[in-house]
Amino acid sequence: MAAILFRYARYKHYNVTARADLSAFTDCGKVSSWAAEAMSWANAAGLINGLGDGRLAPQGSAVRCQTAAMLHRFCKIS
């Protein structure tokens, strides 16, 4: 999700320069190298905030309500 939103935002010439330090999340090491920049941006932009237990779950699947929340937040920044 982060990579899709990041690439679309870049395509639309939105500001994608914000970056967050993901080291606060216990599973930050599981973020794939190809998705690290996008995940850092998505967290800094407030699109992806983690699961509330200190994890991002970057290898997991987003359920419908999580996807809807991310898309809703994305619409607010665009």
C-alpha cells in the first residue's frame, strides 16, 4: 500500500519529501528495501501509523478497513 500511494503521489507531483524514522517500530527491519522509502514517507505523511502495538506489519495484508483509512488519509493530503 505504501509503495502504491507513494508512486501515485510522485506521479501526481505531490510533495513526497517527508520521511519518518521507522526505527521506533519493532519490525522495521522487515520493511523490504524496495519499499523502505515509500514506507518512511507514508508514515511521515500520517497514512500508515502502525498497529498500535509498536509494529508496522510490513509483510502483512491490509484488511478493508485499514485500506479505507489509508485511502481516506491520502485524499486529505492530495
